[in-house]
Amino acid sequence: MTLLLPAHLLESSPQWFPYFGNQRRFVPFVKELLVGLGAREGDTIFETNAGSHAISYHLAIEMGMHPIANDIGFYSCNIGTALSRQRTEASVLVAAKGAALIEKFGYNPPQDSIPDQLLVDKWKQFIREQIPAKNYRVIRDNLFDSLEQFQGKFIYCDFAWPWRDGTYTSEYETTADTLGKLLGDETLCTFKIASARRILQDVIAYLDAARKRYEFVILSNQSSNYPIPEVLEAHMVACGHSPIISRRQTVPAEHVDNLGNDLYFTEYQYVFEGRL
């Protein structure tokens, strides 16, 4: 089944943590999909790359779902903890400093960057204004190791994709590595962006593993990324993965979407039935 939605001329994203690949604009689109798949209050959803936690957090607050939010990044994991009932002053401070650094220096801050205290205070206030999510679990692992830990009804994955021309997105690595070090992360982060060839292998490996453990497997991609839909969709079908739902939503592009090179930005979603 293909659901092709018309372009929606939405306003800029509501305020949310600055994070490369932030999905805040598409929360209503994700919620619409999950409702159509029969999601109910109390259902668990595993998000493999939580990033800014825009998806998992709003599913918890607005739909009463029970997210398991995974990410390899130190900044991301502290955002998640700060938004949950496990909130600590340390997690609030790290999340606020991370947001302040990105707001001041962009997604590739110099290694000697110091956050502006006024910005830190602004983000601390923003965090405290958010309702702490209950039944919200934050874990820190790489995508494929985390896949082996859980099973259930829904899994949602948005890879750290290469750029549309196949070059790697340094901003993702910076967010996971350099920014983490600036925020006091003592864990060695070895995260690397997949090459254009490797990302196709990773998608199939994800689908192979996830469809054995979840009723519905959701894959998200965007128009700024490689592979483009014509390549990705043909490759998935050739490898035995035909989606039961394919849908898209197009919005006006923000600078971060493709570094100012596009007027419009499209979110693609693919849903696969599990093979439990």
C-alpha cells in the first residue's frame, strides 16, 4: 500500500533541542502512521537512533507509549534522561550545554568551545518546562547491538545517512564524538558514518534482524540523503523486503536539512511486517 501525501506548507519547527537530523517537524506524521498501525497507550516502541528524542518523547507524552530510546551519543542520552522521570541535575546541565554549544557554534563546534552561560540558562529553563516522561527508558549502544536486546510491536529507525551525493555527514560524527568530549564524556565513541555502499548493506542487515523481533518495522529516510528512494526501494525489494506501506511528507526546507541547498525537504517512511 502506498500513501502519497500532498506537500504540507508547515511553519518552522517548534522550539526543540538543536540536533543534526532533528525530527521534531515530523512528529505528527509519525503519530498518524502509528495510529494507523493500531498503536495504543502503553505500547512499547524502540527507537534505534533517538537523536534529539523528538519522536520518542512526544510519543510518550502525547500518545502514552512506552519508548525505549537508544543512541550512541552522549548529548543525546542526556537529553533523553533530562526529559524523563529519571531527570538529574547533571543530565539537565549536559543537555543544556550541548544545546548552547550548537546554538552558538553550529553543528561542528571547535574543540576548545565554551558554551555561553546565558544560553545554558535558557536551555535549562526550557528543559524544566517539559513534562518528565514516565515509562521512558534511555540506553546507549550502537544500533545493531541494541537490536539484540529487545523485541515487541514497533521499532523505528532513522539511520545517520550519508549526504545525497554519497559523501559522509561529518555533523553526525561531530555530534556523537567531538560534542561529547566538550560535554565531559569519558567514553570512547567510535561511531563512524557509513559509506554510500555500506549504508545499503546496513539497511538490509537492520531489516533482516528487526523483522525477526518486531510486529512492525519502520524505516525513515529523507530527501537530503543517500540512497535516494529509487535506489533504496529497489534494493530493499531485491533483498526480499517489500514494504506494506510507503509514504512521504514534503515541507519547506530549513537550512540544516541540506545546508541551505534545497527549497523543500521530504520525509520518507517505509513499514514492513514482522517475521516472528
